[in-house]
Amino acid sequence: MKAVTGVIRKGQKYYIGECLEIDVVTQGKTIDEALSNLKEAVALYFEGAPTPSIAAQEPPLLVTIGVEEYASP
């Protein structure tokens, strides 16, 4: 079993699901739908690739950065 990192974020209208290790992006009306669609898209990616592989690497470090809001001039 391969493991990849998925990120779900709120877009303007839909939730967007994106995989960090491979070029796979999808969307859904809910978080659950976006996650389900992302799982399916990742599975299809590996199914369709002749020799699917992910380079051996450390898992990405996800951080939240707080930025103060500044008044516009």
C-alpha cells in the first residue's frame, strides 16, 4: 500500500482536495466528498501509470503561519 499526503481546503464554492506528492487535484461539495474523490483520483493515478512510483522522501511538514492583517493605505 502506498501512502500520500492529501490536503483538503475550502474554495469559494467547493472543497478542493490535493495530493502533495503527485499531481492529483479534485473537488467536492463537502469535505467528505472531496476526500472520497481524492482517494479515487489517487487510486486511478496509480492504476493508469505504467510503473507508478513515489520518490522516497520524508513526509512533508505542514505548518500554519499566522500573519497579522494590516490596514490598506
